[in-house]
Amino acid sequence: MNERDDGIDELLREHLPGLRGFIRLRTGGFLRSLESTTDLVQSVCREILEHRDRFRHPDEDGFRKWLYTTALRKISKRGDFYRAQKREVARNVPLPSGGDEDLLSCYRNLGAPSGVARAREEVERIEGAFDQLSEDHREVITLARIVGMSHAEIAERTGRSEGATRMLLYRGLERLSEILERE
């Protein structure tokens, strides 16, 4: 199979918006303050393209699992890098708030600067609330709402029953709503 015929480029294009949202939410505040979502997305895409010969599942579900597993591994490695004893995290200069150039980029031409600023504040509010959730809640919400996995797929991936996955998602969304209402 040659590189032009494997469909990886098209699958990446289709999954790019979801990948951006997934990475943005899964990085958490600490890593998000140090790494650009755009840089992480590009790094994941580059890795997928460089290792396209490793893709053995010819369907979209297999690709999606490979893509998001690669993204989680990349996020974990970058977090480990910044947390390593060898580095002084205090010496790192955090990215400015809203520093991701892809954040709201598609809406910039649609509204006044004050509207863009309000939208950025809302995104930061949602991300802050999301960061307060448990790891299990963050995982199930991103898999269901960002990646678009079914309850059965999430259950298989997380080692839970489908009913437990549904309940975890319900409780996670309820908790997220509580945090957002409180702020």
C-alpha cells in the first residue's frame, strides 16, 4: 500500500477538530500553560504520518483508537518532561492566557473584539471547570463528547460495564454543570 492510497491523510483531516478539543481538555491547566495545543496537535499528526506503516486496522474505529492513544501518550510524555526532577518548572514561562493561536481562530472574523474576548473567557471557564473533575470523569466525557465513542466502546476501553460507563458520564456531566453554575 503506498502512502497516497492508505487514507491516513483524509482520516487525520476528518478527526482534526476532535483531536484539538481532546488535547486541549486532556492536557490540564499545568501543561496547557506551558505547551500550545497547536504544537501538541501537530506533533501527534506528525507522529501518525511518520508511522503510518504501523496502522493495521483498516477501519475508522481502529484509526480513531490509534490517533487518540497516540495523543494521550504524547500528553503524558510532555507532562513527564515538565515534571522531571532535572527541570526547574518555576523557570518556565507560562504561555499567556488564551495563548493558543488555534483557539477560536475560525470565529475571529465573525465578531467584535469584545465578543472574541468573551468567547475566550468562556472557553477558559469551561477548561478550568473541566480541570476540577476527577480523571475518570474527564476521560469518559472526552471519549463520549469529543472523540464520539459509544458507551460500548468506552466501556471496552476503560474496563467498565456499559451501565457503569453511562452512569459515570452522567455524573461527570452533572458535576461539570455544578462547577460551571457555581462560578
